[in-house]
Amino acid sequence: MPGLFAEARDRRCPAALQHRDRHGHRDGAHGQALRQTGIDRTPDNPTMRFLIDFFPIALFVAAYKLHDIYTATAVLMVATLVQTGIIYAIDRRLQTLQKVTLVLVIVFGVLTLALHDERFIKWKPTVLYASMAIVLGAALWGWKKNFLQILLGSQLTLPKAVWGRLTVVWIGYFLFMAAINAYVAAYYSTEDWVNFKLWGYVFPVIFIIGQGLYIARYLKDDHPASDKAHKP
């Protein structure tokens, strides 16, 4: 999700987006859940938002298929810069994970090109996901702080126990993504890893859909009075 979880914020939940009130607005608990997790940041044009999120990976895969991993790495670096600029122009701010992702893409991309070693760009996702899991875990169990709640608590009103469960789930998700990328990078060819970057996009999509549906039941409907006012 997306404060810290920009990748979560950038995915769409097609079924949940259809949850509207009788006046055609995405209101109620489901709508609030989607808005606050960032799934519904641009309710007027979710397709455009999805394309903004997906085009760096699509260009990366296309560049690899047409040229090689080094050309693809350069394309990914430029595309990520453009994507970050577009997101900032729309939201007027960048989430922490968006900033970290941009820095890692540039750093690992430069190392890949400068040293002519594709391992750097292939292991970048594992470094990113593992780092996020470590930060969340250390904060939760070491410092007794819930970073997820600190970052999103002003936008979402959830029970403390739910915040705790969400954070543990996020840690598990990050570890899973770190591990599966490491496995593919270590034991499969570069072409297989590039293909995985494309079809592996399904994992964050499924995760965010599930998270949005889970937290929806804990959110209060902000518009009961409005609904009553429009009753005949």
C-alpha cells in the first residue's frame, strides 16, 4: 500500500471498484478501504493509473526481447524516472517506497551497466523486499512500533489488533516476494527471470485485492446521513 507501501496503492481491485452507492459514488466502507489503501486513487480513470504503474515493466520486457538485458536496464531506469515524475505530478507527493524504489533502480541499474553484470538488476527486487520486511519486523517486534499504523493511521481508522495483523501480513508478503525473486534469479535463466517480471505482477495484484477486502469490514461508512437524506 501502495505511505510506505506505494506498490499496494498502485494496484486495482476491479470487483471492489464496482461497489457504489445508489447515486453512483464509491462510498461506504468498501469505497473508503479502496481509497485509503490507494487502490482507488484516481476513481475517474483507474485504467490510466494502471498503465502508469505497469509501463516500466512492460518497456523493460520489450527492450529485453528486442535487444538485451543491458538495454532493458537502461530503459527501466528512464521509465522509472518518468513514472515517478508522473506520479508526483498527479499526487503532488511521493510515497516512501516509491522513493526507495527509484533510488534502488538507479543504483542497481548503474552498477549493472558500469560493471556489465546483470546480477545487480536481477537481485534488486530481493534487496528491496527484504529490506522492507526487516524494517517492519524490527519496528514491530524490536522497537514495539507499528510503522504501517504510523504511516497510514491518520487515513485509516482500524483496531490496533488489525494493524498488527496487517503488518505481519505485509512482512510475510515482502519475504515471499524477496524469496521468489531470489529463487528465479538464482536458478533460472535471465530470459526466464524477465518473463517472471511480467507474469509475476499477479502476486501484488492479488495481495492488494485481498487486503482491500479484508480491511473494508473494519471501516465505518462515512456517509450514512447522506444516504438517509436521499431516501424517498
